[in-house]
Amino acid sequence: MVEEHRPRLSDAPDAVREMVESLLGEPIVAEHPASAGFTPSIASEVAGAGGRRLFVKVGTDDAGLILAAVTGSLAPRLVGSGVVGEWRIAAYEVVEGEPVTRWHTADLPRLVPAVRRLAELSPVRGSTPYAEAFVPMLGTWRALNGDGPRVDHLRGRRLPVDLPIPLLADLESRWLDALADGTALHHGDLRRDNFIRRPDGRLVIVDWTHLWTAPGWMDVVRLGPDVAACGHDPEWLLRACRPDAPADGVNVALAGLAGRAWRDGHLPGPTALRHMQREQGLHTLRWLAARLASTPTPRG
């Protein structure tokens, strides 16, 4: 959930609101900002005088517009778009349903085909490797191992799993090699608040904000800890979605993701965001520990 109130169309220039009304085809009479997510951008459902509704995102990048051409039924349908100065405006159909707040057992059979289809989407123009984009977020385990940026706020804090820091630092150090060959379109932020559950149980993925490529198994690795936080087995999800995922590559990815979440989750900041990061860190480390206990990873 967002920690603070999202900005509204009334906070944007008049020309932005006028563009939204043009896309809606009638004057706006109601606006309901999204209650889920952590991005401080305009994301609102708007209703017109004649009863038409749209979900509108307003920001300064056009990733969502570019991705709308390839996401198909996995994402809300793009109805129209516009540009006002530096503002990029995208209007989507309103998906009937509600954000997923907890993964239920009944969701899993629907989650698997959605994640499989995601890995089959074609990369788009302007995409860059997720592995390279994430490099600035690495370094937690190296620092705790005595070789890297200061992470004083983590000194003396016990990990929730029995994994040696040198092992985590070794895994983290092989991040680029493990993810270098990825060419699949990568959402990069799969977790429950970026899914909408339709009344019939089908799942729609929202918040497409990055033009990234990665190995086809990386999104399910990102999603696994979120599923685990709701009491389900992330290893089952990985096997069901991507049984071809390389064991060592997955372990390297988990170590990198865990380090960022563990570090940032214990920083000062918005309570809801830090709670989410700590939860991710906990379940990512637990998953990694379980994997290493069953099949030790090769050491680099």
C-alpha cells in the first residue's frame, strides 16, 4: 500500500486534466487514486459525467505505452494516450476486480500460466538488461564481508537464516554472469499488489514501468518470495513455471535480490515500503537457504 496519498490530477497542470478529459470523452466528475503500489505518480480511476470510466497513469516516462503493444490480455487494454510537455498520459480500460492482497491456493493454477506467458513476450525497442540496471543495488553481502560500501545499519543484525556472509557475497559477485544471457521481456516488480484479481479469478498484471530484458525465469524468482509470504512454496512455483531454470543462476539471483531487500528494508523511510522490503528479504533468504540445503551451489 502507498504510504502517503498519491498525487491527483488536480495536482497536475490544467493541460494534463484537459488531455485526460479528451481521452475520456466527457468531463471528469470523480477521481479515485489507486490504493496499492509504492510509486509516487498519478494513478487514478476517473469517471465522466456520462458514466464512462478509465484508469489513468500520468508520469514522465513512456514505458507503459511502449509495452502496451506487446502485453495483450496480460495487462489492461490501452485506450488512448497523450503528451503534455514532459508528462506522458496513458488511459487504460478499467479492469473489474481488486488488487491481490494475499495469494490464495486457488490463485496458483491461474498464476502459473500468466507467468509463463510473461516470459514469452517479445522484447521492445529501447529495452536494456535488468542485470545491468540492478548492479547499483548490489553490494550488501560484499560490504558485510568487509569489502564494500558501509552498511552500518546492518552491523550486528542477525540474518533470519543460517547462511554465511562469505557465501552470500560469493553468490552476489556472480550476478552479471548468471543473468547476462537474458533476452526475455522482464516486468521486474512482480508481487501481489501489481496483480488484479478479476471476479472470475483471472489475473491481470499492472504497473508495467520498466523496459528491461532478463532470463525468462527471472520474473518468477522475483515473485516467489511474495508467494512464500502468503504461505505457499516458491520452489513449487518455480518448477511449475520454469523447470528449466538453472539452479546456480537462481541462487545467484536470490542472493542479489535478498541483499538489496535486507539492506533497504532496515533503512529509515516510509513504513509500508520498508515493511514490504523486509518481508521480501526474509522470504528470499529463506528460499535460498532451503535450496542450498537441498543442493549446495558451486562456489566461484
